[in-house]
Amino acid sequence: MPAAPCAACCSTTSPRAPTSRALPPPGSCASNRRPPDFPPRTAIVTRSLLSLLLPAALALAACREAPAPAAAPPTPVLQGTQFRYPPGHPQLAQLGVVAAAPAKTLTVELPARLVWNEDRTQRIYPAFAGRVVRIATDVGQPVKPGTVLAQLASPDFGVAQADTAKAGVDERLAQKTLARQRELFEAGVIARKDLEQAEADAARTQAEVQRTAARTRLYGAAAGGGVDQRLALVAGIPGLVVERNLTPGQELRPDQMGPGVPPLFVVSDPTSLWVVIDARESEAGTLKPGAHFELVVPTLPGQKFEGQVIAAADFIDASTRTIKVRGLIANPERKLKAEMLATARIERTPGAGVVVPAQAVTLSGTRHSVMVEVQPGVFEQREVVLGWQGPTEALVSRGLEAGEKVVTDNLLMLMRQYRIALDDARPSDPSKMGADGAATDKAAAAR
């Protein structure tokens, strides 16, 4: 039977409780009831079960078995000297092979550099110290022999001009003395030896005039020009001013000129250039004077120039191990410039053998070898003898036949796997095995 409601708290006629809830009096029915905002007992149980089941579910999902990895491809095996790949091995698609071709005419490419034709080039240095007072020409201007390039104010050249003037004065005095001595000799006043002395003095002064005049003319002074201390730098050959290394007012001294110092002017004929070719020792017999070559410049794609060898050195450069070969090439349109880098191509007729790409040949010590594909997926290492090797092609004179296929792409990967297989197949040294066994027995006995 339900208990009767308490009059103190369950009366229906009691006024509405205020917003702030007051504690019920002790012993009343309200003190025994659960507050309305407290969670029910069933909710607490549900939450506890979820907190226990969720980790278990996560652990079960983590313990679920992962998918099995894909099977690795079979490993290549070594049978005798042959390295065999299983059919369909993925690495076979990475190995590029090329068939050896019969040896015909080979195109040899050699590094080259264009320079001025020294037979048509003049480098001008000052003969005396002085200061630049006038520059008459600049780079790119054509000149003829005798064209004034610049003028210097040179006291040292003034001394040379003064010597020429004094020599002229002495020569005129000697000629007058000689004429007077002849008159006196004809009158019988002087002896013959005095006349001969006067003739000798006149000859010496005349020689001195010729010497001093030739010296001043050599350095650009006009005959009878007097002493003005103006030294002219003149061109001695026809051509073009291709270099200028002086400025107005610059002080110049001959002791500052020489090897390693740029000249004041360089006059050259750019319609003819030299080609300096760095030839290998094996090309010494091909690049002889008179041989023709083809010049290719990277900055002028699609254009080829014909040249001819005019000289070859008789020694090998110790630093580069190459032979300097000089060629001559015509440049009428002046497309080629000095100091351009180029490639010289020559045609060479090899001896017997086959031609393979240079990347197919490996070097171990002093021995060359190739990897030959004897059957699809089957390779073997073969030692060969090279007759010639260039940057792109190699001539195999012995060890390979025409039509045989050699590996060119990913050759290092194949060689590495082949050597690992060789090391694994090589038997161990019995002496070392015995020593190791003896050491193991002694250690066991000691224990």
C-alpha cells in the first residue's frame, strides 16, 4: 500500500517553489527521492558497457589478419659462366641490348678551339715609355699598313728623334769639311792622309744618319719631322682592330709589357682562323698535314665548316696527354669567332673488328669486357680487345663477332648482380676453414 503524501512537501495547494531550490526538511519524502537531473541507473550501465566493448572491438579489428604481400620475382641464377634470368623477370625490360656492327668508316669527334690566324695577326706593344694622348681607332675598324692607331707623348722617343737630328747636323758638317779638304789637297796645302781622314769622317756621319733615321721611321716618325716626342702606334698589316687595351692618359712603360700582359692593340684578319685540336695519341696518324676535317660549333646548330690540317706537334702535352693539331678554316662571312669551342670530326677507316657503343664496354684494371646476351634472358661476361675507343663508339678487334648483342642500358646493375652471384658461388678457402675450425675446438676445450 503506498505511503501517504507528506503534508509538508506534497500539498497541492502550496505555492510555486522559487527558482533556487531549497533543501527539503529532514524526514520528508522529498529527501528520500533522487533529484530529477541525476542520470538514471540504466544510462550509467549502458555507458559502462560501451566503454568496455569499444576497446575490445578496436583490438579485434587490429588483430584481423592483413592481406598477404605479393610474391617476389624469382632470383637470377648463375650457371657456369652464364647469368640466367627467369622468363618474364621485370629487370629484363630495363636491360637495353645492341647488336655489334661490322667495322666501317668511323666518325671521330675531337675537342677544338678557334683562335686568331697568327700568320695574319699583329699584336702591338709600345717601344718607349709614354702617356697616351690620342686614340685614333677602336675595335671593329678596318686598318691598312701605316694606319695610326694611337699616339703617345714619349720623352724617350724624343731622345731618339734628337739623336737623328744631331746625326744629320754632323753629317752636313762632315760633308763641308770633306769639300774643303779636297780643295786644300788639290792646292797642295795638305797631305793625302788628311784628305782620307776627312773622307772617313764623312762616311761615318752618313752611316749614323741612316741608322738613326731608320730607327725613328721604324717607330712611326716621319723623316725630317723634327723633335716632337710624339710616338705613333701604327698598324703593320691590313685587317681589323679586334682588341684594344688602353685608355686616354694612360701611362705606359716597356718593362710592363711581355708575356701575360695584353697588348695595346690586336690587328687581325677574321676571314681566316686557326683551329687548335686536342687529338688523342691514337689519332696522331690520322691528323697529318693536308688531312681534312669537319667543324661543328654548338652555338651554330645545323651549320658545318670545312677545314684542313696545316701542322701537328711532335710532342704530347704532359697535363692533358693530347697532341696539339693546328688547322686552317675559311671564315668569309665571319660567323666564327675567336675562342669559340667546337668539335672537329674526322673520318677514320679502322681495321678488322666490330663497332659497339662505348657505354657497353667496361674496364677492370687493364682488361676490357662486355656483357653478351647469348640467349633471351641469358648473359655472360666476355673479355675483349679494343682497337680504338671514342666518346660514343668503340672498335672491338678481338672477342666479339658481328651480330652478337651486348648490353648497353643498366649495364652497371647487371654487372653488380653478376659479381654478387660469382662471390656467392666461389668456394671458401679450405686453409681458412681449417684454421677457423681449430680455433673453435680450442675455445671449446678451454670452456
